[in-house]
Amino acid sequence: MRLGIPSLGALQAFEATARLGSFSRAAEELSLSHSAVYRQVTNLEESLGVALFVRVRRRLALTDAGREYAARIRRHLEQLEKDTLSLISRAAMGRSLHIAVLPTLATHWLLPRLNRFLHEHPDITVNLSTRTLPFKFSDHPFDAAIYHAAQLWPGTRGSALFAEEKLVPVCTATAWQQANQQLDQLVHFHMASRPDAWRDWYRSQGYGDLPAMSVGPRYELFSMILAAVRAGMGVGLIPWFLAREHLDSGELIRPVPHVLRVPERYFFSYPTESEPEPALLELERWLVGAA
């Protein structure tokens, strides 16, 4: 045992014996001799100081401790098998990247363009996971991240993709008419990660404090706000690059022309503590070009 952990062979022998109820059947499955399996299980019990089986003549029965331990070991062995198969499949199909990205950006900007990259680089697999808050790469299994910030995260390097530039108020024409073309009569949707956006928008126009600045539902994603606005539920401040398609089609309108300028940009970055893989640098070059 190393640091109190039994050998993998002993755990496999125990799990197979517990599942099949026989040393002989476990030996057949593991391509070992009966005596080898029996010895590994017996040594495991001795090293743990716990009886895992009750032996009645030629029959085996799990003790309560053995039954619980077998279930736990089975889950760990199954996970090891999955991880191993995943590694083999990744090696077989080429290079694989795991990227953290903002949910709305992934849905509305990245994924509609990503097929071009995959067509140019069929040997690279890009896996996406969503994250809405900053994180440390050392605590997460990501190769890189695409996020919204004033500058690159500490301890990272990468590229600025594009500026968000501005947030624009949008709603449906019907909602605007029902509110008698009065903005403060519309329900205001607020972004949870930017709780002061409406307050900043109003103040940039010289307004004093108004209830609409802070009253209204708070949503975690811009895509949620956009969906609520499209449903005619109220008005939202949406990044221009997300709103433009819906404005051009006439589905949404800008009830007032004033915008809120945004200095932050969208970045693609990866940790400096390790040398980036060539596949990661290829994705970075492509993203900069796409942006």
C-alpha cells in the first residue's frame, strides 16, 4: 500500500470477487489463477484490518463493510475506465482543447463561427464549458478561456478579440406602444453581473435617481434578457453585437437612441505557467481573425 491506498490489482480482484461471488469466476474474468485472486483478496483484508467476506464452506458472502467498500471501489474503477477510454479516443482523433466561455457569447457569437475552424482543422476537437465568473486555471481543467474584462487576467497571456463598445436599450414595438412610449413605464431587465448598468445609463443622460434604475428582474445571462425582451416583457440593455441582428430584422427596436459606452473587451487567454500547445495557438490565431 502507498499512503494507505491498496494496489490496483488487489482492488480489481476484490471488486470482481464481490460482484461475481466466486474467486474462480473472478480469476477467469481477470485472466489470473484462483490462488492469485484469493491471495490478493486475503492480503487486502489483512492490510485493511477488516473482514470483507464471510466464508461458509465453499460459498462467499460479503460483510456489510465489504458490500459498502465494493460499491465504492466499483465506482472508482468505472471512472478510471472512462478516463482511460477518453484519453485513448482523444489520442486517436487528434488534438483536444477544453475552453471556458461566457454562455451567451458561446451561443450567439462563437458557435455560429466555430464550424469554419473545425473544417480547417479537422484534427482538433474543441470542447466548451460555460463560466460566468473569473476563475483560476490551477483550480479548473481548462486550456483557455474567453471572457469579458478590462484586461487579461493575472497570470495569463493571450489576445483581445473585440470590444463590446456599447449597450443599447431594446424592446419590441408592441411593448413600446403599450408603455405609451415612456421608458420608465417598461419593466427593466438587469444583468446580475452588471447590476449598475441601467443606473449608469440613466445618469449618463443627466437623470436623477429613478425607480427604474434598480427595480426589475435580474437575470444571469444576456441571452435570458434577450429572450424576455423578444417575448415583449420589457426592455433590456444588450450588447450591440448581440442586438444588431434583431434590430436589423425589425423584431426589436431601440426605443431611445442613447447608448451606454463599455470600455471592457472580450479576451482569449491561457495560463503562463505552462507552454501552450500548438493546437491552442492555432485556435487563438483563428479567433483573432474571426473577431
